[in-house]
Amino acid sequence: MSEFRKISTLKVLGSCAIASAILLVACSDSDNDQDPDDSTFVGSRAGRAGVNNHPGVLTALPTAGEKVNGEGVRKLLMLYMVGSDLESGSDAGTTDLLEVQTALNAMSDAQLANFDIVVAFGGSEKEGWKGMRIADTDLLFDDAEDGIYGNLPAESYRYLATGANMGDQSSLELFFRYINQTYENYDDTALVMWDHGSAYGPFGNDDNFNSDALSLSEINGALAAASPGEPVNNGKLGMIGFDACLNGNLEIASVTQPYAEYHVGSEELEPGHGWNYTFVVNEFGKGTGIRQFATGLVDNYVNHGSHPYKSDGKTLSVYDQTQFAPVRSAVDALYADLSSNYNLEADIANAVIDATEGSFGFGKSSREDESISIDLREFITILKSKLDVVGYADTHAKMSAVETALDAYIIKTAQDGTRAKAGGITIAPPSVSPGSYASVKFSNGVESLVKTYAADVSSDDTAPVEALALATRNAEGDSVNEIRARFIDDNLASVHVIYGFQDTDTIDGSDEPVDYFLPIITFPADYDEQNDEYVGTTWEGKGFFLNYGEAEEDSVFIPVEFNQRYENEEGSFEVYTTEVDFVPASVTSDVEPGSDDELIETAVLQLVARVNDDDSLTVVDHHFRTYVQIFDNDVDDHSTLLFDRNDRRLAIGDRVVFYSQALAMDEGEEDEFITTSDSFVQLTQTANFSFEGVEHTDSSGQVAVPEAALAAFDIAGNFTLTAPREIVVE
């Protein structure tokens, strides 16, 4: 049996540590000798990540010459590529541009004569990627010769400004103006926005300007001022697509809607490789029409075989923007109805809370306690299940109207078999901060519900009340079969069954020991509607371990939360998540878990486990994504989580430490995320995960007994923990 030991003095990740650990690391300003006119570069990296007041320095556009005429069958592909840390850290931009070049190299002269591409790239600290460069088809051939982009002489580029901030509206607008003065009369046009994304949050983080990114209002401002509609016969682009995380989203689609016929985006986080650009160029160049190209892109993207490596969680959707108005109208009417009745009808309030908490969340972090967006279809499905059809006929009609509108709007959606709850489009959850959502302005109804929900949260300072708690034993009486509890709270958000151990220790810098319950594994509790009770069944005493070395003692316990279960042609799988601090093998400095050391990266790690015929679990894959907090300003805490697109796996030499949410059992004490060990463990072999028996030695040196408890949380985060019940593991 594997054993984990908890060090008597635990490291605690308090709010200061969180704020420090998630700041992006500032790198050197140095550039190579081939980067022209470096004196014009104006970078800004001080302060909170995302906060930057410098728009960058642009040079004037070159004098417009004779326009490239696309009349006939010519196609125009436009790519706005903000390299950010994706390029400086993993050459992701270069990889995709080389995929573009592979397709161009395979084209015949006749095909090239009917295809044009224009790329704006930069926004990264990497040599040759500071500022913004614009290259067309001919120049891409030249720049690709040595496999290094951005190192041609300055005069070679169609435009160059080494001081440009690609995360500012001015740079995007200038790119559009360049297109408008250079191209005309194209039937098929597509604009691809490439980098990090965050749904209704910022897009395109410029490394050189403290990760400054384009807000929705800036994207809208650039499109409104200079939408590249001039090259298009009907005045609208054929497609605006986001090769970025989380942008299969209603709020950002509302921004692109006036300027394009179709919107393409992913509900989920995207893998680092993103779209396959050899396919993009080949298919777009065929001239089969935007709709067929976009729907084909969806199939290609979710197909594992179209990428250099397998990565789970791929989703992609195409929206018909001519059908947007009915969606906006239906969603606005539904949300206005929910908001106006929230404080009048308890059933409405409870349904909204259940749907908010129960809908599948995208871009989620347990440590930050938030999801960036939720699936809109699932939100409505849960609402419908909670509200009586007869008693709330008008609300049901409004929900059905949204579903009907979405059916016409989402013309293609697909997922790779691991995201069964992805219905095609997301929306901001009602629980989003009104301050962060204020600039989005998707609809008055949605904003009203967000404010109503926030007011309910701010007024809730009482934890759920435990009205009943009991445990039933098996026929022999020696093992608890299940635990049950009933909770009273107008704003009950979720109930979890937690399996773990009790302990007493000093946490959060307290002088006095605190009694707390340390979770091993956490599941959503089942709800017995007939008895109005939440139920947790027995735990067989097993948990997940990372075996990081060859020695028997080279094993560390991993506290996890159940995320989802899915089935595909390979079998049934369960996904579990945990919060970690991560230090890559390339860093050799000593660091302490939970400290404010900027070398520590914050991440969410997922374990994918196959469910075997005997219900045991075998870990078949793991991956993690680091994330940072991008702030709106220096004044308040309004922020958005920005997840790395690079889907990584632990490697030899990496260091990692895991976090668990220690739930305080003493009245007046708060729960804390704590590290499960005092030091990082370093992998000396390929990461190997196991699911086996857990034994815990508490702070007094005694072997603790495994127990189960139910934890009820309200929308404000107040919680009640039932008395843990001992489990006799046979």
C-alpha cells in the first residue's frame, strides 16, 4: 500500500502568494542585430499583468499603390498573429507559418495566381517578433527560406514597426487599413485572429507590453473604424475565425457579427498547435465557398490525425452571423425574465443557481474558484429541468425560443469525443463579476441577471444549515455504506461528497492549531429528490499517486476533484483535476511551494483514467496548462484567467507540488488551499500515475482513519461540513 506523509508545518498559498505567483515573467529586452531600428521599440512590463497604458509606436503606412484586384475566383486569407509567449516559448507561430508555407509550396502557378495571403505577425519577445511586421504571399516565400521569420531586412516587409503593440486597437486597425488600401474585389475572404483568447475577456497578449491584450471594445473599435470590407464585394468578410482558446462564445460573436457572414471559434481551451494551417490554406484555396470551408475546418480540427500530437478537449463551431439577431433577442428576453423574477420567485432563483453551478465550465480553476464561460445549451437544459412547465410556461417558452434560435445559428459544431457537454456555444456565467462584464454589453437582459446574481452573492453571509446528517452501515455493521444530509439555504449552490482525513495543524500563519478535513478525492453528491437529501456512497480508500522515481518511496499523493465522465469508441473514461505549482526542468534555482517566486508557474493538471470492467481506474493520460491572471486595471481586482494554449505533460527534471483545499472544521475559521508537502518533488523518471490505497500519517504521528463528509456551499462560498464519518476499508 502506498503511503503519503503530511509535513507537520504546511505551506499555505494565501492571497499574496497567488497574486505574486501568477504574474508573467519579464524577459530581456535584447534583440538580434538583424532586428531593424530597435531604438523605436517602447516596451512596458511593470505592474500587474495585462495593465499597460502605452499603445505602442506605429510608423506611417506606405503610400498606397495600385490595388491587387481579386475579381473573379481569387481568395484572400488574412492572419493577425500575436506571437506572445506561444512564439517565444514554443515557436508556435513559426510552426503554423511553416504549415502555411507547406501548402503554398504545393500550389501550382495557376493556384497561386488565384490565392492571396497577408499576415501581420509580432507581439512576442522573440528575436524578429517585436512590434509588428506585415508580409504577403511573395514575402512569406522569402521569409521562410531559412525557417526563421522576422529576420529579413527592414525594407523587405510591406510594413514594419518594432514599437507596435499588437495588443492595442491601433495596431489591429492599422492592419485593416493596410488591407483596405492594398486589396479589392475578392469574393472569398477570411480573417483569422491567432493567439491566446478568453471568451469575452482579452485576446492577443503582447509580450512586450506586459501582456496587454485587445478587449472586446478594442476589437469592435478596430472593425468599426477600418473593417477590411473594401476588398469584399458585398462589404462583409466571409469569415472571422479565432484560432484561440474559448472564443466559441456568444459575447465575442456579437462583436464580429456586423462584419462577417460566419464566426468560427472553440468553446474549450485550444491545444498549442491550434489549427492545421496546411489544411486551412489548401481548403480555402479551393474556392468551394466560405460555408463549406468553415464546416470542413471544424471536422479537420477535432480529428486527432490532423495534428502533430494527440490532445484531448478539442471543440470547434461555426455560427451563421445572419442568424445572430434572433439569438440576441431570445437570450435577452430569457435573461430579463430570469432577472426580474429572481427575487420574486424562489424557484427561479434556485433554478438559476443550479444551472450556473451545474453547467459545464470552460477555462476553470479551482484555486481561483471560477469558470470563464459556461455552455449555453446546458444552462438552458438545467433550467428546464428545474422549473415546472405549467407553473412557468412563459419562462419555458422563452427558453425554447433560445434553443430554436441556436439551432439556426450554430450550423456546425463538433468535439473530439471528450467534451460531450459542449453544445456549440458558451456565454458568461451569471456569477461573473459585474465589473469585469461591464464593458461587454452583449444585452441588457444578460447584464441585468449578472447584477442581480452579484447582489445576491454580496448579501449572503450565512453558511448553509445542516438539518439532518446520518450514516447507514452494511449488514454486518462494520462499514458505512453511505452518508446523507439535508441542508437549508436559499442560495445553496453545490454539495460535494469528500473522502479524506481529519487533522490538526497551524495553517495560514495561525499560532493556534486548526482542525480541518483534508480531501483525498471529491465528487458531486447525488441528490435524493424524494427525501430532499444529498447522498454520498462509500469510498474504498483509494487515491491517485504520482510515482516520480524508481524507489518505492518516490511517490506523492494527488488530491483531486472529479471533473467529468465520457465514453467513446475506446471505452469509458473519467477526468479528475488538481491544482499545482510547477517548475520546469530548465529552472535550476531553489524555490519553495506557495512562495512568491516568479519562477513558479500555476497550473491545472488533469488525469484521464480508464474505467475498467471491475470499476477500478487506470490512468492513461495526463496533461496540464499553466495560467495567469490578467487584470483590467491597477485599481480593483477585476481580472480574467488566461490559460496557456500549450497542453503540456510532466517531463524528467520538472518539479511539482499539489494543492488541497483544507476545509476548516472550527466555527469562524476559513478553508484554505494548502500544499500537500513542504517541498517540490522532482521527476527522475517518466511520470507514472497509479490509483491505489491511501494511508495518511497525521501531524501527531498517528495513522489517520479514512472518513467521508458532505460539504454544502452557497453562491458566496460559505460552506458547511458535516461531521466526518469513519470508513472501515476492507
